[in-house]
Amino acid sequence: MSDHDYTPSSKVGKWFNDRLPLLTLANHLTDYPTPKNLNYWWTFGGILTFCLITQIVTGLTLAMHYIAHADMAFESVEHIMRDVNYGWLIRYIHANGASMFFLAVYIHIFRSLFYGSYKSPREIIWIIGIIIYLLMMAAAFMGYVLPWGQMSFWGATVITNLFSAIPLVGEGIVTWLWGGYSVDNPTLTRFFTLHYLIPFLILGLVVLHIWALHVPGNNNPVGIDIKKPSKDTVPFHPYIVIKDGFALLMFMIVFAFFVFYSPNILGHADNYIEANPMVTPAHIVPEWYLLPFYAILRSVPDKLLGVVAMLSAILILAVLPWLDTSKIRSAVFRPLYKQFYWILVADVLILGYMGAMPAEGLYLLIARVATAYYFLHFLIILPVLGFKEKTIPVPLSITESVLGGTPNLAAARNKESLEKSE
Amino acid sequence: MSDKKPERRDFLFTASYAVGAVGAAAVVWPLIDQMNPDASVKALASTEVDVSSVKRGNTITVLWRGKPVFIRRRTEEEISEARSVKMEDLIHPEKDEDRAKNPEWLVMLGVCTHLGCVPLNDKGDYDGWFCPCHGSHYDTSGRIRKGPAPLNMEVPKYEFVNANTIKIG
């Protein structure tokens, strides 16, 4: 990278940079060579950073008014909604912000799946991403508990009870998590503490995620390795900054629509009823972003195996770089994988829908088939496909693919055989 | 490494690591154990309930240790239904005689053994309870008959202090 040669132009800048090379870092970030063919699916990293900062800022301000106590939490949230200046706005941004965060992260993850961004040499970026995703789910779950409504209480009860499926020590772990014999005040206060902590852990991991990204550089829609910097790259600033900024504006329109026109559509009406340990709501449904995994949990008739299946569905993603045996990254050049990819997208959407429906009859049957297919995709189809699939020759450079000339087949094959022999 | 004889220094390293690990564990344990139920939570261990007003075929729900407890005064049909079930038909075999010492009174935690929801009274395929969360069916003895729950609803420790009062815990 050329940024080692960087010298600040001003004397003060040079003095400072010799002692703490922050300006070198800033220069690296602005000049960072980026593939010139990145499409809008690549803008969600920036959008996610925006989501994280939004959640932290609104969360900090909400914490100034929220009271983490079983007797007062529900009222303090209503106090925020009715009395605190702009409290309604801040809370609606925070609550819908969680959904927007997950919307963006799912697009980000599925972009990675389509273009093979998780493959060598980007496995560590991918695994850090999966850890961030797990932490996001933990933060979202605990945040949903804080208003201490019916869904908060019973969601907390059901999710913490998942640990009781562990043989021998399960019950002890659940009591330890609760700090009592049921979800109660001690549970609420520790969830608040962890909900406050996790976003900062995520922030730290985001730094590592980007750091790891800047070692090999971005993947790109063609999925080939490129020389950096070269005629296949553009500097991050201003090219990518402007593109990310425009996408962010579009995203914020969607965000604002939810906040201002339907702030409760993604929530559940039962959560405006204060927590009552004596009555379970007729339908317990998690937030939409957890529904596919909830469907997997319910589609297995055994308690322990259901929990194992649900956790495996998430953790299987961490070993994805080794399950996908194909050397070609981008689905553009993998005609079969491209079809399986869209089947997987449909499968996850079906699972999500089934998670919202009662677990009985036809719904349960479809959920079971979709669960089986989910694991089939990762454990059988992907490993086999890498050996069986006849891929389309990849272009040698981005420029070649952008200019649209017929790829030099002989050269491409030659390159493939070179790659194989490596 | 393997052909080198262990020296005094190796012994010192190993001993230091061992003492360090014990020290670290001793520091970490209070930080973990503070999350377990505290003294004030444990103090709420038992509760007394007046059941004189409960009619046959009715259930009252009381809170004990933050959890609902069902106290049902069963009808003759419910008792005979519960006692005529064959053990082979049960997922978690338990005799009704062992669950309800006094057949008229069934006392149990109103907590589904699947994931902790409160089942609904007089619902389900076995005339007992039905859990709305994930569809577990319980019979008139609170035993699991169908659905994902692995165990019967738990019978807590309880006793009749007198004819009208039950002490739970």
C-alpha cells in the first residue's frame, strides 16, 4: 500500500503524525483503492455503520429517562412517549432502527452469499461479521425486554428457557440467568446492563471487520482478484463516499417512512400491555428478524434437538467458507449456484412466514420441509456443487467485464488452470 | 523441547501459572455468582393459600416465587379420567395418585415444561391444559400428552395446613 509514503503537508500535521499516525490512517481511508464495479449491494456496509451509530445515540438519550425496574420500566417508557421532549421520536427511531439494522444486515449477508465474499482470503472478515450478527440478535432481544410489556416478559421467558434444554445443568443456568425462579426484576436490570454494553462490543468488532477488509480489499461483483491500485480501482473518496451517501439517503427515506407513518407496524400490540407473569399472550411471536430461526426451533418436535437445530442454523454460517468448495466467488459465473442461491432466499423467506404462523397442520409441515432444505443447502448442495458445477469463464479484469467484450476464453481457461495448480 | 531436562525455571513457570489460574478463578467466581438468586429472592420461599372458596371444576392461580401455581379442585369425571390412563400412553409416566395425594386437589406449577409459558385451563385434546405458545397438550392430571414439552407440569412441595389452607413451598 502506498500510504506508508504519506507525509502531511502542514508542519503541525507532520509533528502530530510522527507521534500518532492518525493522519496516515485518514489518508489510507480516503485513498483506499476500491474496485470500480461495486454495485449498490455494496453500500450496505456504510448503511450498517449509520444504523449502529443511530442506535447508540438514540439509546444513550433514552437511557437518560428509562428506569430499569420491574415496577417502573413500563411506566417510564410511557413517560418517554408522552412527557419527555421528543421522547416519542427518539424511541420510535430506536425501536424501528433495530428493524432497519436487521433489514440492512440481511441484505449485507445475502450480498456476501451471492458474490462469494466469504471465500478465501476473506474468511476472518466473514466470521467477525457472524459474531457481530449474533451480538446484534442478543442486543435486540434484550432491548425488546426492557419496556416490560407482555411480549417483553414472555419473550424473555421463552428465550431464556431455551437454555433449560441443556442436559443436567440447564435448570441451573436458567436460574442463574434469571437471578431468581422466574423472569423478574433481577433479570430486567442485568438485561439493561448487557443491552447497554453490547453495542460498544459491536463497535469494536466493526473496527476489526473493516480492518480485516482492508487487508485483501473489497470483493467485487465479478469476484476476481484485482491489482491495487490499478485501472480496475477508484479511490474510496470521493467515488465510493458519494455512492454510499446516495444509497444511505434512499435508505433513510424508508427508515423515516416507518418512524413517521407506521412506527408500530413492526412491533406487537401486546407489548403495550404491562408484563403479567400469570397470563401468557395467545400468540407469542418474536420480532420479524428472528422468525426464520423461530420456525426452525418449532419444526423439531424434541425440545433439546429443536434448540440445537436453531443454533446450528446460525453457527453453520461461520463454517460456510469451508463448506463452499467452489473456487469461483461470484454467482454470476456459477449458473447452478445462482439458482440454488435464489432457492435459499425463498426458503428463508418461507421459514420466516411459517415462524409467524401457528405451529400446526400444513404450516408445520412446510416449516419442516424448509428447515430440512436449509441444512441440505449448506451441508450437501454447497460442498458437492463446487466439484460438479461447470462454471462460466471469468474475465481477467474488471475493465474487460465492464467494457463487455467477449471474454478471452483461452486466456480465462489458462488462468483457471493456473489457479487450480496453485 | 522433549529431550531437554526440566529445570528449576520450568517448575517456577508451571507453579506461577497454577497459582495465577487459581487466583483468577477466585476473582471471577464472585462476579459470576452475584447473578444467582439473592437472599431476598430466596426468602420468598413459601406462601399460604386459602382454598375454601374454590368450587369443584374450578382452578385458581396464585403466584409463588414469581411463577403461577394452579390449584384445581377436580370433578369426579376428571379424577377418574386421570386415573384410568395407562402408563404406556404417557410421555412422562407418573401416576395420578402420586401427583395428587388428595385426588380432589391438583396443585402444580402453571408453567409449561417446554419453554415456560402459562398453559390455558380447560383446553386441549385431553380436557386439561393447552399451551398456546408451541402447542403442548396436558391431561386432567397436568401430564404432558402431546406436543414439544418433555415433562409433566411440576408438582411443587405443598401441604394442607388445615382443611382450607394450602402451604406451597
